[in-house]
Amino acid sequence: MHCPKCAIDLNDDVPRCPQCGFTIDDLDPVLGPPPERAGLVTDLAGVLTEAGRERLTGRLREFAERTGDEFLVVTRETTEPRLPSEYVFWLFDRWRVGGEGHTGLLVLLAMKERRIEVEVGFALEHFVTDAAACEILQGHAVPFLKKGAFDDGLFHSVNVLALVVEDGRRQEQEAEKEGKA
Ligand SMILES: [Zn+2]
């Protein structure tokens, strides 16, 4: 995300702005305690059908098995009083998505703001940058979300993001094998 004070680009590796000293802790007083995680999909806004949640959870579980990385989805009625892009950055940190190594992704759907956002852990950014991930959401989530098809919008965009990272991990493993041979 961008620093809310000076707009410099912040990385989840260093949740403190090198320019103005803003830290992610500054968001705690306004955002309060983070919501409780409900497994891989935390549907706080209640927009997914039971079948949709199961299909999405299954894909996220598959991703974890293939890569060893963590991919979570959260929906919220609103992220007020902050922007969805700030909220997802903050929640990624507070939930420690991907653990110490930041090998994780978090997709956020904010209903009132009509925004879908993604935070990609810095350890996965060489597979998919935040910018590339946002483009995937634009192409594979937004057309469905506009029609109110939340199950499909989340599933298809998450699936494409997962495929990109899975492919990157596979190539990495192959390169490692070749290096050893
Ligand atoms: Zn700053």
C-alpha cells in the first residue's frame, strides 16, 4: 500500500514508512482488534453461498498443499474509516499471513466500498507483484462482482492468482533440481 501520510510505497517487509515514520501500529486505534480468522475463508460480510465458500476453501487448501504457502480470503461490509487498500495491508500483518516468511496472499472484498484488494507477501512478489495481482483481480473478479456474482468473482480471481504462484513455485523447484544434478 501507499503510506497514508506521504504516499510513498510501503512493503509488508518493512511496515514502517522510511520517509515519515508512519507505522502499521498507527492503524490499530482506528481499526481496533483484528477480526477472528475463520479458516481459509472469513466471510464477515456473508456474501458467499455455502457451496461457493466450500469451492473457494477447497481451492485455497489445494494451493497450500501444492506450494506450502498460505492464501486467505476475507470479506467485510466496510473497512471504514480507512481505505480497503490500507485495511488489507494492516490485516495481512495482524493475521501474520504466510508466517514469519511472509509467504502468503490475502484477498479482501469490501462491500460498501465496492473494492477488491490483494496483499501479496514480499516473499512471493517475484512470482506476482501487487500490481500484477491487482490486474488479475480487475480481469477475473470485477466483471463477476459487478453482476453480484460473488462466489464466481472470488473463485475465478483466486484461482488465477493461485495458478501463477503455483507455476512459479514449480519452476523454482525444477531449477533447484537441475542445479543439484
Ligand atoms: Zn510516509
